[in-house]
Amino acid sequence: NRFHTSYVHMEGTPMVQTAKVAEENPFAQSYSALDAVVGKLTDRKALSMTHADLEELVEREGREVLRQLLQDHVSLRSATEPRLKAVEGSDGVDRTHVRSRGRPLVTVFGTVSIGRWVYSARNHDSLMPLDAQLNLPVELHSHGVRRRAAEEAAKMSFDEVVRSLSANTGADIAKRQVEELVRRAAVDFDDFYLKAVVAMPVMPEDILVITVDGKGIVVRKEDLRPATRKAADRQESKKTKKRLGRGEKSNRKRMAEVAAVYDLEPYVRTPNDVVEETPEAKELRAAAPRAKNKRVWASVEDDAADVINDAFEEALRRDPEAKRRWVVLLDGN
């Protein structure tokens, strides 16, 4: 990311005079936007609204107030950013050509514009110190929008994610852009967990649990595994229209392997704990311990053997010498 290249500040002056910024109220437009919302809530029309209409009004107009607050803040940062004589990149090259350039950023509140100094040198990438300070992405959408898109995509289709973002945020994003954001959100998934530390303390007597399972996912024909794709071709060649019988498959699914690794305090259950499900027995029974340091992942691309191998690698990372008791839970094949 060229915005995150290290740089060195040299002597310079702010983009505008600091005294001028101090005299003016940098959040004047935010106050004006808030006053406009208050005005709408106090006029005659609002006094006859139902609570549902009021909720919709406050949510819609309040989002613009929040967007303006963010805009005023980044404008203040832009106004007080010093103009430097040069910026040295991590490559040791001084960028001495300076120009002012703005860029948009689509946030969960709406789009804001950020002005900053851009430092360049011939045949080298430009550097923007303010972009690095704000940790701005190279692309258009903020990290907040990316997080919302990734969280929603884990629960629903991309079309529904587009509708959800449009209805609940100020970010109007096309379906293809949502797909790209979700892919980018997952690029460092494996690297993150390789470096992740155990968040909750683990005792030597705690059990280390590995559990795996398969889940069929309907995919396009070209994305089926080779054997399933051949079976689908044979099925199409027969042109059978009969309803599938019990145990028959439509050859439309690709198996994804799901794995989880977690730590668990030992918990002894008696036969009566299992059999007796009366309210009195449940009250007397000690509460079961909750899983700690749980990591769950799945892959439709990797084979089941690879995912299971990764699960054992994760367990060995937690217990390199295998001194703890391990439990592996699985079913099916």
C-alpha cells in the first residue's frame, strides 16, 4: 500500500494558516445540519407524525449530521496539515514535487472528501502523509463499510447485502463492488490466525478440542469438483425429470469442510445428567463450561483432508508438546 510507506517530515508550513482555522468554527456546518434536523422535529408536520415516521426521519437526517461531523473533522485535518519541503520514502528517495489533491471516501455515513498534500518524484510512487495518518485504504470504501459488507455477506446473499447496506448506511454500493470488498476482507485470514495469541488463559488440565464436519453448498456446475461435475453431466444426458428419492443427490452441491479448535475446562456428566431433563434436575446440575479461544473456519476450495490437517496444526500451535488431553469430535465420513 503506497499510502503506508514510511516517510520523514521535514520543515514546512500548514496548508492554511492555523490562526485562521482557530478563528472560524471548523464544525459550523455540523451545527447547521443538526439545527436543520431540530427544525424539522419542531415544525407542525412533525408534531402530527407517528413514532415510526419520526424514527425514519431521525435516522435519515441524523445520518447526514454524522456524515457532516466526519467531513468537518477531516477538513480540519486537511487545513492544518503542514506543507513540507520534501518527504523521504522508505526507498530513500526524496519527493520534492508538492501539489494539493482531494480524494473521496465512502463511509457508513456517506461520502466525504479529503484534501491533502501529495509528494511525488519522477518514476516513483507518490506519498500522502495524511492518508497514512488516517490509515486510508487505496480504494474508495472505508474500513467501516468493508466490515459491514463482510459481516453481512457471512449471513446472506450478495444481493441482500447490497440492499442492507443501502437501507442501513449511507454507502450505496453495487453488487460487484460488494463482492470485491468481501474478498479483500478475507485475504489475511490465515496469516492473522497464524500470529493470533490465546486471549483467555488456559490451564494444563483444560481439554483441547478439535471438531470437523462437512456442509454441502449449491454451486454453479463449472465450480463442482470433477467427479460431481461428471455425475451432473450424466444426469443431464438422461434428461430425467423425476423427483429425487431418499438419499439421492442432485449433483449440484460441493462439500465444504468446517473445522473448529477450542479449549474447554473438564466437565464430568453422569448418566442421570443426560437422562433426567426435569427442571429440578437442571437446577441441581452445574453449569457446563463455555468454550475458550475458539477458532472456527471453513473452506469450499480446499479438500477435507487439508482443512482437517490445518485443524491439527492449530492444535499443535496451542500445545506444541501435546501434553494436554485432546478430544476430536466428528461424524459422517
